[in-house]
Amino acid sequence: MTLNKPQHRCFTFLLLLPLLLQFYSVKSDLQLNYYAQSCPNAEQIVKQQVIKLYNKHGNTAISWLRNLFHDCMVKSCDASLLLRTINGIESEQESDRSFGMRNFKYVNTIKEALEKECPMTVSCADIVALSARDGVVMLGGPRIEMRTGRKDSKQSYLPEVEKTIPNHNDSTQSVLSRFRSIGIDTEGTVALLGAHSVGRVHCVNLVHRLYPTVDPTLDPDHAEYLKRRCPTPDPDPKAVLYSRNDLQTPMILDNNYYNNLLKHKGLLLVDQQLTSDPSTSPFVEKMAADNGYFHDQFARAILLLSENNPLTEDQGEIRKDCRYVNGD
Ligand code: HEM
Ligand SMILES: *[C@@H]1O[C@H](CO)[C@@H](O)[C@H](O)[C@H]1NC(C)=O
């Protein structure tokens, strides 16, 4: 058998294709098991901490998922979200878009466990990525193979947050264009919003769909239920009145979110509008019908999000404390 027949050459090329693709897609220095030499137990330690925290406070797993979105969407996956307001730094956590974010203090719990084993070795940005990955598993979502090697920023980008994280009432098209700008397509964006299968929404983000008149895209019985949860049109934002996104399986990352949308039980306008925009509605229907398909698309899009523009090598640092730039 010789390799000079055209179909054989073609076959050889196909064999090499995955290698070539792998080579060209490495636009960064992220790699699988980046800490294999420097801190062989790093990924195991993150996972143990995520499990331990989940067992004490189940909603930490939910927070790790939202953290990934809010960190990676703003400039890059660089833990800029975790910096506190101090010494000229204005924290992204202070943006209106960060409303309701919780459990930041437990990021330090994970970081402390890593510092004990290998000081100044594992970045906070990789903690954001890996904790989201392991949190997703605790929530019954897909297993995602994630590369590591991200570095931490020396800045927080508060003014960028409103430019990159959509608002709860933005149009589907504007949401799609924001995700497209970081390389996530329509199908991936619809899958990522499936994160709203878990967690809560405060009344302040809801009441505009209930008062003075009920949004006609909201199921009337569900609207009555939500009015009981959120009895006033102008709730005190600090009053922790909220509703769960998915009443049936609030702690499971499943396609019930899409089934709820089809029943007009989406909580945020950005959620419900996915069913009325013709570019997204076919994906909503497909994800509602097939949890495996939702999980596959979710995993694919989370990876893209987690690799948005990472800082590598000398572009950033390894923070000692995720809340502060080193030396502050
Ligand atoms: C169009 C894009 C998005 C908008 C406008 C949006 C907006 C919001 C809002 C307003 C809340 C409720 C906050 C509150 O009232 O407490 C929320 C919660 C949440 N979001 Fe999003 N989100 C978007 C996309 C995403 C993505 C892509 C993810 C993750 C992959 C995500 C993960 C979460 C999680 C997990 C919660 C629940 C947080 C908790 O219960 O602590 N969101 N989001
Ligand atoms: C969207 O909601 C914000 C409050 O979160 C409000 O200020 C703004 O006017 C709303 N935009 C639209 C188009 O309704």
C-alpha cells in the first residue's frame, strides 16, 4: 500500500488535522494541568474545597458559575472581579451589574488551602475558572476539561462592567452581539443563559414586569405567584426578597430553564425574550427537548468564556490574596 493515491494523501491529512487544529487554536499559553510540576495537587485541592463549601453552603457552587461570567466577560479571565476597592482600585463588585453577587469571602477559603500547599503558585484567575468547573459538576451539570495558566490582573475595570455585562432588560440582539464580540455564537449564548436554571433573582430585577401592569409575555398564574413574592412595585433593594429561577429544580443545572421559558415562566426579560427572537427560539426548543444537547453546548460555551483573552506569563501576577494586588 502506497501513500501517493489521492485518497491516501487525503486520509493522511485527515489524521494530522486534529494536531494542526490543536496547534493553531493555542492562541495563549493555557494548557491542561498547567500546575502538574509546580503544584501537582492544585486541581484536586480546588475540587475538595468546592465540595466542602458546597456541603456547608450549597449556593457557593452557584456563585462560582456567576463569578466566571462576570470575571471573564470583562476584559479577560484575570480575577479582576475579585479585587476590592482600596489604594486607587475601584472594584467591579461595586457595579450595579454585580447586584446580588455573593460568597466572595469563600474564594479566599480556596486560595488559603492552595497557599498552604504551594505558596504564590496558583492564580486567582485559575481559581475562578476551576471553581466554576467543579461547581457546575456539584449542580449536576457537565464535566468540562479546562486549561489553566491564567495570570491575575493588577487592576479592576469598574467602568468596563456596564459596557460588557448586559442588563436584565437588554434586547436579545444586543446580548448576542456582546457575546459574539468574545467569540461566542448564538447557540452558545442561549446555552450560557441556562445558568439561570440555578440561583435567585431579587425583586428589584422583576417588579417592572409585574407593576403597574403584568408583562403579557409572563404566564398570568406565575405572575400572581411572583406578586406574592414581590408585593411592592419599588422594593427596598436591601430587603432580600427574591424568587428562585427554577422552582422545580433550583439547585440543578438542567434544561428545565428552557421548559419554563416555553411556559412563559422566565424571570428576567433577557431570559423570556429568548423565546420570541427568531434567531434564538429554535435553540430554546432544542435545549428544552434534550438535556444532553444543552449540557454539550453549555460545556462548549463555558470553555470559550473561560479562555477569553487570558493574561499569561509576565502579563499579570499570581496574587497572594485574591482581594488585593501584591504589595498593597
Ligand atoms: C444576558 C446575560 C445575562 C444577564 C443580563 C444576567 C443577569 C442576571 C441577573 C439580573 C441576576 C439576578 C441577580 C439578583 O437579583 O440577585 C442573575 C443571576 C445569576 N446569573 Fe446571570 N445574567 C446573564 C448571563 C449569565 C451567564 C452567562 C451566567 C453564567 C454562565 C450567569 C449566571 C448567573 C447565576 C448563577 C445567577 C444566580 C446568582 C445567585 O443566585 O447568587 N448569568 N443574572
Ligand atoms: C432597564 O432597567 C433599568 C433599571 O435596571 C432602567 O433604568 C432602564 O430604564 C430599563 N431600560 C429599558 C429599556 O426599559
